[in-house]
Amino acid sequence: MASSYLLQCPNFSTNLNLTSKPTTLKTTPSFLLIKAAASSSNNNTSTSTATSNNIRDEARHQNLTNPQQNHNFSAKYVPFGADPATSTESYSLDDIVYRSQSGGLLDVHHDFSALKAFPGSYWRALFDSRVGKTTWPYGSGVWSKKEWVLPEISSDDIVSAFEGNSNLFWAERFGKQFLEMNDLWVKHCGISHTGSFKDLGMTVLVSQVNRLRKMNKPLFGVGCASTGDTSAALSAYCASAGIPSIVFLPANKISIAQLVQPIANGAFVLSIDTDFDGCMQLIREVTSELPIYLANSLNSLRLEGQKTAAIEILQQFDWEVPDWVIVPGGNLGNIYAFYKGFHMCKELGLVDKIPRLVCAQAANANPLYLYYKSAWKEFKAVKANSTFASAIQIGDPVSIDRAVYALKKSNGIVEEATEEELMDAMALADSTGMFICPHTGVALTALMKLRKSGVIRSSDRTVVVSTAHGLKFTQSKIDYHSNNIKEMACRYANPPVSVAADFGSVMDVLKKYLSKTPKWCLGLEEPTCVATSEPAKRCKPDICSCLQVASVTEKQLLKTAALLCKFLTQVLIILIVVNRKVESKNVSK
């Protein structure tokens, strides 16, 4: 029987009667049917309270003074895969429900007829106008698309850390040097409030819980099973709203950085002697018996926030669609969320196509990959083995049906990465200026394999989704660069060099270093291009310069210096001869 350990026990309050802050309204001109942000306002009040000028009060004011904002946008739960036009089963988002009557997944369906009343150009302009604003809640990359996320929620109920709007990084050196690609980008979703993409979904889910508690729904708190990142996001957003959070973690299977986050935010943490799938089964049983709201991706609300990362990518490319988007996959909700974001943009006229999607799995937890390789004939859950990409160490993913749907609709692909491949990819990426998580290493490995096979071309615009911040996984990086991983070559390890504290010793070490190619440039006995596996000398000099250089001995350096000296001497002789001829010609004149 699984054992559990109590790590934190905050004093939970069961008082659900929450009151709004007092507000003094300001009059602001109304423009746009749906106002993105107020650039200026006229304050007609002579005095104000300390709370009257905060951004929540401004949001309340806009809702009251702009009746045109009372739109007909709406959303509801429907069975996943069902036709909303013909399905007789649907639920309000205010209902506490996670499964359909048949036990299947649910999906949040938006009223497209209302959204299509506005052209794609309108939505593009509206979303673009909100970027960089501080008007509540549109400074968030998620809530800047509020009409497409939770259209009926009051801005006063939203719990946000202004998540999203994450960096789309041009991986120029990595792309050119290792893959012969000039249009490779990394979407750093991990540069966020708690260090992972889970913030995008958790702001939506916790906001809805905040709304439900104000409606006096029977909810004590919010619970989740987690491999680390979900618990960090849940505990932070619940703490911000004053809502109790309960977290089930698999014992000894997450990093210290991931463990400390929910503890620090006051969550009630259970470390359970099982894996993620065991934790997931337990939290589902618990939430069916207790007034605890389920926060895992079985709950489709989270995907509404996560889909906004896809919309952000299009925004950052000025609404041009990339050729490929590669997403690491564990519980598999995120690959569907990206599809949903791209699909909505196409359906509502913002773009005219969607990118092809790739789901990248760790070979130690690869049920989707095996299903894909069987031509989708039969899905079998697997026993997930330990992987450095711990957040995707899941053998029985909840969102398997969602992932398959997204991949089929986008003509997608599934790839896998071994432990050595993902760690090598992470080290290579870090050596070009990034600092990625192992899960991003899985996605980069998938990219390398698809480049090598020619599926992804050198000219294809490709986006790799980085799901968490590398600082959460420093121990795995330390172990790699210390050559401290059993049965792993750690080919690109870059350990520190110990040297005596005297000038001579330091100079000896530096001379030795300068006379040889840095270790991280030497991947194989014969230098090769990662993308083509051809000898590097066959590649363009500006593409694989790092891997072209083999170990240079002192003898080779001396030989090169002698040849260079000989060449310069010949040039000098030629210049002298030419100069004398010119002088002789001048004298004869």
C-alpha cells in the first residue's frame, strides 16, 4: 500500500463568503466594441481611496461604463469529439464536471457563430493592441485573449500573474551550426511566473474556481497529481487567491526545485510512494469523494489557457504560420492545446492554415510513440521508466484521445528520444547560449532526427516549445557535466578544470586549452554534421565550423606556423621585386 508523508499543513479557512474591494469609478471614453485597454482616463472625483486606482478597479469601471462590452460570447463543456450542433449533452462551465456521461473526456466549446460576427482582421488588431498593457487583465498573454478563453468570467474574478507573452527565441547558432537551419525558433514557455507552461492553464482554472467559490459552490480547495510543474503552478495561483491547494507528488521522482515550490506557497503536500499514474488515480478518487476541484489536464479548462501559446506564436511572427511546431508530450494535453489554438485562428479567419505538429516523447515513457508506430491500431499504456525529463514520465496519459485527434488533424508526427540523446541535445543547446530543461532536449532530439531523415527541410520555419525553465533541473546538468551519469558517455560534458593557484600552472592549463579544440566541440572520433551525419568537411564552413575541427597537436600548430611563415616570405619577396621595378622605371624616365 502506498505510504504518504505530510510535508506542509497550512491553516485552511472554509469561509467562502468573499467580498469585493471598494471602488471609486473613473469616467473613460469608450472606443472599440470590445475594449482592449484604456490609454487615458479623466478622473472626475476629487478624492479617492487607497484602492480606487488599482488595475482591478479600472477593469470593474470599464465593465460598468461600456455597455457595448456586454457581448454574446459564450462557452460550454461538450463531450470530446462530439458535434456540438447535434450533441444533446452539454454542461455550463459553472458545473463541476470532468467526464461525459459515457466516461469520456470533455472539451470546452466556444460559440463560433458569435465569434465569427467579427472578421479575422478585427481579432488580430484587438489581440495586438493588448500586448504590453497593464490594464487588468489584458497584460496577461492568456487574458489578452479573454473572449476566446473564458468569455463570461468577470475580470474581478480573474487570478493572474500576467503570465504568457513569453520569449520566442531565434536559435540562430544552434540551427546553423548543428542543423543547417536559419529559421529555428524556441518558444520559452518556461520563462513564466513559476517557471513552466503550466501557468498558462492554471490561471484559467484557478480563476474559474475563484468564481465558483464566490457563487457558493461546494468547493473547499483545488487538488492535483503532479510530476512537479503542475503543483508549482497550482500552489502559486491558489496562494494568490487565498484558496487551499492539495498536491499529490510521487516520492523521489521530482527535482528539489520542483518540490520546494508548492511547499513554499503553502500547499498541503503528500509525497506518495508511487509514480505519477498512481498519484493520478488517487487524486481522481479523492476528488470524487471530497469538495476538492480537480486541477489535472483531465479538466479541460487548463487547455483553454495553454492554447494561447499557439496564438502568441502567430502574433510574434506577425500572423505568419510556421511550418512545424514541436511539443514535448507526457500527459498529452499540451499538444492538443496547441492544435486548438492554431485551429481557432484558422476557423476565425486570422490565418489560412495551421502548422504540422510533432509530439516528442522520452523513450522511457513513450506510449503515444508506440501507438503512432503501430499506425494507430492499438493503444497500450506502458510502465514509465525513470527519465531525466521527469515531467513527461507518464505511461498512461489522460489526454491520449486529444493528442491523437490533434496529430491526425495536423498531419502530425511522433518522435522519441533516449536518455543519452535528450541529455546530449540539452548540452548542445546550452553551449549555444540557451539554458533549457530536459523536456526541451527531448523536443530538440526529435527535430534532429526529423532533419536527418529529411522530413523537416533546412528552409522550414520550425518552432520548438520549451516547457520549463532550465533552472529547475540544475542537478541533471551538474551530473552530466561531471560525467556522473551511469552508462552515459556525456559527450559534450564541460567540467571545470582544477589548477594550482600560481601563474605558471594557470598558463600551462590555458596553453593546453588553446592548443586544442574545446571538448564540447568533439562529439565523435571523426567530426560530423549532426543534421547529415556526413564528415564535417563536406558541410558549408559557416554551418559546421565547430565540428570540423579535430584535435590539434602542438606539432600540427608548428607545421601550420611554418607554412604561414613561408607564404608571408614569398609575398614579401614579390613586393620587393615589384617595388624595385617601379623605382627602376622612374629612374629611366
